[in-house]
Amino acid sequence: PYAEVCGGCPWQNIAYAAQLEAKRANVVSALVRTARFERNAAEELVSACLPSKREMGYRNKIELGTARNGAGRFLLGFRKEDSHDLVAVESCPVAHAAIAKAPKALRGALGYLQRSQDLGIFRVGVRHSMRTHDMEIALWTEPGAFPRKAVAATLESALKATSIVRVMADPGKARKIKGVEALSGKGFWEEDMAGNRFRTSAPSFFQVNTAQAEKLIDAVLEGLGVSDGDVVADLYAGGGTFSVPLAKAGADVLAVESASSSVRDLRRNADANSVYVEVIGGDSARELPMLGDLDALVVDPPRA
């Protein structure tokens, strides 16, 4: 019902089978236009999309923006496409059932908390795992004084979270992070994926469709056919989605990641899953020429 206005689900007005065909065509087109492949070669190279069993209710994370209306009332919702305006949804059909109604619940709780003062909240993230049953609420705020106990107590009454954290950061696209503090619970979120346990801190990226991410991992391992001792670089490695399974398969993994929170997560995840990964904190484009001879390369960059 929100696909026409919400910027978070631009494919939802297209039948799923047509989505899969269109996404494959996008990859072929990028190879032809940007990488200068011959079209026949690109068509032969790109396989069909691997479909998801869940067409809806698959997202393990939602992100909400905040604003105030002309009367000063607190607003919480998704961004409209190509706009800073908010869409105040009651329920998000593409999110896990456990967090689908989180926007409505959090709107009421945070509105109540901010009746007398502005808490400086400019973004709210909610993550949920159907496997570990972890649920984390992350409040992104400007640095400064903050009523930690009152916020934690009110949010706990709105959603059954295993972790509530505050990410102190500058608003805007840069989002320079000044610190993360646990307000309640574990202080992080965990997911089981491809037989491994991944711990993720609030500012770090994690694949939003866990089951499909497992298909990605299987496709990478099958495509590379890694043998013991192969030197494999994982660029834009995040928290170790590919690095950990590659190391378990016997590869010597060089993982490059620029986000400090993901670098810390990656090191912890490698230790937790009893593998060694050489973690390099830095920009992938700059680090790649210095990695030496590689047997294989995995690149999973952000959209930009």
C-alpha cells in the first residue's frame, strides 16, 4: 500500500517474476555500458536471479527518519522517494512480522518521551532475527545529555527488545559517529547465517535478507571453488559475511573494510567462529593494489 510513496520498496509495483528478470537485465546493461562487454558475452555471463522463498516479510531491518510538523508534533516514518518528507506507515509489509508494526509503536513511545524536550533523535533503526530472536532498537542522536533510563524504560514497554542502544553521530549524509552506548540489554544484535554466528553493532551494515544472503554465500563458494591455502581478498568485507565462510573453507582471507564499527565486528566474528582472517582497515580501492598476488577476489560494494 505504500509502494507509490515510500522510497524503501521501489520494486513492489512489479510482479515478482518480472522483478527477477529486470534485475538480471540491469546487471547485463551495466556490464555493456560501463564495463564495455559485448552484449552477447554479458548475456552469457549473467545467470538468472536466484529467487527468494519470501517475497514479503523478509527484511530483518527497518530504518526510520524523524521530523516535526508545523504544530511541533513529533513525526516518525519512512522517507518519500527523492524527498526529505516522511510517510507515517502503520505497518511495513516487507519487514519481519515481529517488527512490521514497529513504526507505529515507536512513534507513540518516542512522541511521549519528547513531549517536554527534544531528544535530538534524527534516525531510528530496528533489527530483528527470526533465528536468534534478537531485536535491537538503535536511536541515532546528536551528542549531548540524554535521559537514558527513561528512554530505555519507555521503549521496553513498546517493543520487546533484547538491546536498546544510542548511536551518537552528526546528522546528515556523512553521519560521523562519535560513540555508541547501550541503554538496555546486550548492546548488539546477533544473527545465525550459513552455520555461523554474526554479531553486529548498530552502525554496521548487515545483509537485510538473511536467507538470500546464505544463497549469496553458497554462490560465492561454489563459483570460486576455494582450496586450502588459496589467497582470497574480500573487499568491502563488512562484518565478515563472506570472509568467515571463505576462511572456514580453507582460504587465507584478506578482508578490507573502511567502517571502523564493521572492522571491530569482523574481528570479533572471526574469533567467535574459530577462524583467522587478516583484517585491513582502509578503503578497498586504495588497498587492492597493495594486496599482492591473489587466487580469487570477492567484491560486494555499497550501491554508490
